[in-house]
Amino acid sequence: MKRRILKQGLAGTMALAVLGTAALTGCSSKEEPKEDSSQKESKTEEAKAEDSGKEEQTEGGGTLVLYASTPEEFLQVVTEEFEAATGIEVEVVSAGTGELYNRIQAEGDNPLGDVMLGGMVSSGFLPNSDLWEEYVSAYDSELPEAYRNTSGKVTGFSLVPSALMINSDVAGDIEINGYEDLLNPELKGKIVMPDPTATSSGWEQLVNMLYAMGGGDTEEAWEYVDQLLANVDGKVLTSSGAVHKGVADGEYAVGLIAESMADTYILQGMDNISKAFMEEGVVVNVDGVAIIKGAKNMDNAKKFIDFLTSQEFQQKMAECEPPRRPVRDDVTLPEGNGLTPSSEINQIPADDEYVAEHKTEMQEKFQEIAMEYAQ
């Protein structure tokens, strides 16, 4: 697998690095989770990268160019397993969801990528539906009806509940079971959250708290957001990776995250780290994948969508460390893998259509409130 990592250059322009990686060990990864693996890389070839990327995919064949915003650990597993199963060489361009959407839009009718992997179906993929090819997985009929591809373009492959990540060394005896507990004055300045205007996990947390604390985009819900941001005291970060790392490192008592962000630390044996699903209610989001319109390796892209939703890979996904919550319901969750059974989570619905339509307005409203408490 070849890795290419989008990162911000010193002059503020987007640079591209092409990196070679050795064979990985599938589900045995024990590395600390990270949002941008470029922090671990020391060698880049920025000037050569763009040209080589174009040359390598001008013709279809035995390759697949994957644009991915998923966590590093999962990316290692899915690429290794897909290459082993199909013999197709995968080249990965790794960056944040928003960066990749911008890249796909900029590439227009000459896409350099084949598949976009990662990002919420309702709030990310569907509002950008003009970027994707029509394709429905060969296994779509085997998925639970609620998670099937109704758009004809976007496939859900993993369930992603929002959650709270707690460091007991910092929180001490403070009880943290939900959103209401985050208003405890003893937690002021000890709470960290990702920016809903810059990260998908932050956006999903905002949607979750609005529906859990006020039934949606209501005055009551926004009153809670105001109270929470007062207690967050300016700790709103543009990197979701910095959120879970800050909690793990003891900078904060609690972080608002996506479930999987806490799992690696817990599975590494960090007894001071735990996760909680908000007792007021949890919106379970769906991580998505789609074929980029005009993809040069179209057949291989379709094979990837099918592979991702197959029972075999969904089972493998649930067995990894950290595990990913499968979208299929014919997968057995291994004991002790850290995944709370979905039946034990107080799940609540959100109006996906309304949320997608009013996303910009809701983000702007959050920013207005956050600015009042910015340090």
C-alpha cells in the first residue's frame, strides 16, 4: 500500500506527500490513535508527489486510489485485507473529510481518486451527492433496512455513536454519565470538544446534544449549548485527534468524541480512561463510502464497496483493535472488544433531512455562541 498524506504547508498551501509503507499486521495494531499520521512521518517528497500520483492512475487496471478520512488503525486493516483478497494495489490519500471534499470538487471532471472513504452519510456524503457515481453494493439487500443505500450512491459501512471519553485521574469522583453532568461547575475548563465547523465528530456531537437536550434545533436545545460552552471555557479544538489525545494525556477530564476514539486507549489497558454514552440519548451515525464521479478505476472501486459491506470483512472489522461497529446485524461482537451492544445504548433519532438542509445555519449559530466564551 502506498500512503499519500495531505497536509498544510508552511505557506498555508496544501502539500502532498507520497509515502511507502511496509506490510501491516491487520488487527494487531496497538498504536496510539491519531487524526493525522503525518506527525509520524519524517520523509516527504512534495514536489514529486502530484506528478507521480497522476501518472500512476491515468489508466484503469490493478490499482485503486482511496481518499480516506478514517482513523489510521482502520485504514491499515481495510487496505491490507482488500489487497490480500483482490490483488488490487491500493494507494491512499489521507486527510480530513472537508479537505478531501474540497479536493474532489477541485479535481472536477479529471478525478485523481476513485473512492471516498469516511465521513457521515447524512451530514457529509448526501449534501455533496453531485460528487458521487451511482452504485449500490452487491450486499445492500443483506444490510438492515434502516442502513441500506437509498440514495443510489452512498453506502453505509459502520455505525458511529457519539460518546464521552473520561479520564478518571482528572475527573476524580465527579459523576459523568451524560450531557447534564457536563454543566457541573467543578468541570469548568476541564472539558474539551471538537469544533463542529471543522470536524465531523464535532458536528455529530452538536446534532446529538441538540436532539438530546431539546428535541432538535430549538430554543431549549441552544440554551443548553450556551451553558455547555460557558463550562467548556474556550476549549473547542479544530482537531478531533487533539481532543482524545488531550483527555488521554490528562489535560482534560472529559472529551466529546466519536466512540472509537476512546477504544484504543481502553484496549491498551489505560485503566484511567473510560467512555460513556449520554444517558439523555445517543444519535447513532453511519460512516459512509462512495465512488467518486468519473473514477478511472471504476471496476476496482465497485469491488471495494462490495468488499467493505461483505459479511466476512464486517466480522473482521468488529474483531480489530480498536474495533469498528459493523453496519450488518449478522456479525458477532467478540467478548471483551470494548463495543457496548447497541441494545444497551439509549438511541434517539435525528431528522437527517432537516439537519443536512440547515447545517450551515446551525454551524454559524454555534460559532456565534462559542465566540462569546473564546479565550
